[in-house]
Amino acid sequence: MYTIGYDIGSSSVKACLLQVETGRVAASAFSPAVEMPILSPAPGRAEQHPQEWWCNLREATRRILAQSGVQPSEVRAVGISYQMHGLVCLDEAGLPVRPAIIWCDSRAVETGRRAFAAIGEEVCLARSLNSPGNFTASKLKWVQDNEPALYERIRTVMLPGDYIAYRLTGEAHTTAAGLSEGMLWDFRENALARYLLDYYGIDPALIPSLCPTFGEQGRLSPAASGELGLQAGTPVSYRAGDQPNNAFSLGVLRPGEIASTAGTSGVVYGVSSAVCSDRKGRIGTFAHVNYSPSDPHLGLLLCINGTGCLNAFMRRYAAPEGMGYAAMNDCAAAAPIGSRGLVVLPFGNGAERMLCDRDLGCSFSGLRFAVHDRSCLLRAAQEGIAFAFCQGIGLMRGMGMEVKCLHAGHANLFLSPLFCEALSNLSGADIELYDTDGSAGAARGAARGAGLYTSDGEAFASLQQKQVVHPEPQKARAYAEAYAAWGEALKQALGAEGYAEVTEV
């Protein structure tokens, strides 16, 4: 008995085949071998063709079936994790009218700011728990204002995961948790955020009907069955945004627990039972996978857009041809803490919410040709990412979130001992690393939603801890000095007034 989990990222699509009885991964694959292209038709914009996600999902599915020899009839359910905050617009025939506007696109920043001011901060924070910001609803309003001919063709608006479920089942649905990620959910009314749609002049009929996060969301259509090699009628039984799903994959479900990722973007995600908001929009508050109006588990999300992007950039342009990430980590570790005064601000992937939606760009400062070498460049990049994490963790603590332990998958930047060391020492938190990822989490979610696991304890009984990283007091002073220098570079880049706005707790 197996389930399949899909993780629809902006770099690749990963598929995981989970053996339900043992909780072990029977096969996994990702596609494409190189990163999916992100279109940037203008500065600050980021788009992808939804068909790319589907084609790579199809390829990854075929690979896991070929690797495992599992028969289609043995796959009992499918789960989906997806990149958050995206916008997919479909016409009457169910075809995209334009490329998807994805999470790191910043074109709607001003749209959201105007709405926040016009509707009122108190109203938005009470009902959506956030500013309309640069989220899905504001992106749709941007299309309405700037591409009216295309907007007139739209019949259904979806998040990326909704689109994948639609391709799997032929049915258009969304979830309350998903709508909360796009500022399309009203927590006060426990319903669609009509107050914001009315302000934007958007027809609520464009939003699909609701289905549960866990539970049957449709069944695999004959068309999808033919493309994927899976059995028609297989239920889709779980759907969640990538960061809530990452937390779920680590068993982070209770208030006070913290999950983190450092892939294309970097995220710290904490679960809270208290309804709280960051008035400046630096920390997002969304419905967690186990949210209900009577038991409001909320996810507090800090996002740094350009973590893995920066590391990939350094691999392409600062490392010798053929050097892999493990060798880069070893090279970086040869430089001392603080990278001999070289400082990197890792904000080169669009407007950053933690910087109050400023698009600061990535910058290197303090570079000395006679002092710095490749090891310093690579270390400074990883330290800059860790320092940005710690800046955001300080904001989360200011909202009342206790950060004593971070749970993370043993993957991406968390494979770097240097990155883990810097993050643990500066945050003061232990880092627990587990053998899991988003696609495995989606596969567990599918089993939970289909009733193949009857409790959270059963779903995570087989989750394996790989390593624990503790703060090291003997390194605390050196890291504190390096972090202070990084903070000064950020202050110079933002100006005193901007820095005060960004760092105020």
C-alpha cells in the first residue's frame, strides 16, 4: 500500500512514493535535472508556465513507478505541496490565460499598500491577519488593472496547488488554508474575504469552491491516469502550501513548535494558537494545515526570498566548474567566522517582506582584493543568509514566539555544517535535522487524509532524526561581532529611517 506526494516548487517538481505500512520512502525523483526557468519580463517580476509544472510532475511520476516496480493499483492516494502565493488564471476551457505569477514576483506591492491604507489597517489585520501586501489577491488586481483584455477571459483563479489538483481530477477546488495564503480568507467570518474582493472589484465567482486540507478533494481522471500511468479513481486527499506542508512533514503541528527550510527561499515557520499580526507585514500569519475556527492553529511565517538562489549563484559564478555544494561547504569552512570582514546582504530575489517589501538587491561590502579569496566569498554568502534568518527570528520573538528549537529537513543549506553552526549560535536555538522533505510530507498527508493513518502519531512514527546541532559558547563572541557588522551593512543600505522601520520589534 503506497501513497504519492508531489512538491511543486519553482525550481523543480519532486515526487515521493511512500510505503504506508513502514512509513519509508520507496522511491523519489525530481524533474527537471536543471532548474525550471523563471520568466522575468520586467524587473521585479517572476512568472512560470503552469504546463511546465505538469510536464515535470508527469516525468517524476514515471520515474518513481519505474524505480519501484509498484503497480498503479497499489497507489491508494495522492497529496500535493505547492509554492505559496502564486496566481494561476484559467479561461472557460480550463487553460491558462497567461503565465502564472509566482511567489517572488513583486509587481503588486503598491497595489497591496494602497488597499491596506484605504480599507484600514485595523480591518485588514482583524480579518485577514495581514496586509493585502504582495499576495495572490493583489496580484489578481494587478492583472485586472494592467491586462484588462486578459482579465476578461478569466473564469477561475487558482493557487499553484489548486491547478495541479485540477489537472489530476478535472475538478476546481481550493482550501481555506490556501485562501488564507492569498489574503482571500476572512478569519472573522470564516469565509471568503469578500470585503477585500469588493474593494478590488473582483467577482467572488472566480474563486473555486472549498475542499478540506485533509480528505477527499477529487479523484484521478481518466485523462490524468493515461498521462501519469496511475489508476483512474485514485483519490487526491491532501493539499497544502509548501511551508505549512514542510512543517507538517516535520511533525510540527502544536503551538510553540518551529520548522525551517533553506531551499530556493529560506523560511522560519512557527505554529501559534494566539491570533497575532505583524502590522508591518514582515511576518505573515496564515491558517496552518490543522486549522479550524474552533481550534485556530496559525502559522507565523518569515520568508527570505533568496537563500538557495544565492547559493546557486555562487556555485555558477564563484566556484570552479564542477564544484558541487558539498565541496563549496568545505571551501567556505576554511575561512574564519566573519569572513575576514566581507559582508553579504542576500536580498537579490525580489521585494522582501521582512524588509517591508523593499527590493534591496544582493550586495557585497568590505571586499579587499589582497585579503579575500574564494573561501571568504562562499562563507560570507552562507553567513549572510544565516544572519538574515536571525534578523527575522528576532521579529518572531517580538510577536511572542519562543524559538528554542528549529526542526528542519536534512537537505539544501541545512546540509552545510557552517550554515547550521552560524544559525544555531546566533539564534541560540538547537537545530534538529530529520530525514524528510516536502514530497514525503505530502505523501504522509495523503495517507492521513485518506484514513490510511488514523492519527498524527501513526503518521510520524517512522520519522527519523539525523542530527542535532547545538550552540557552541566558545564561538558566540565571534559570531556576535560578525552579525553586528552585517547589521551595520544593512543599516547603510536601508538608511537610518528604513533600518528603524525594518528592525522595530
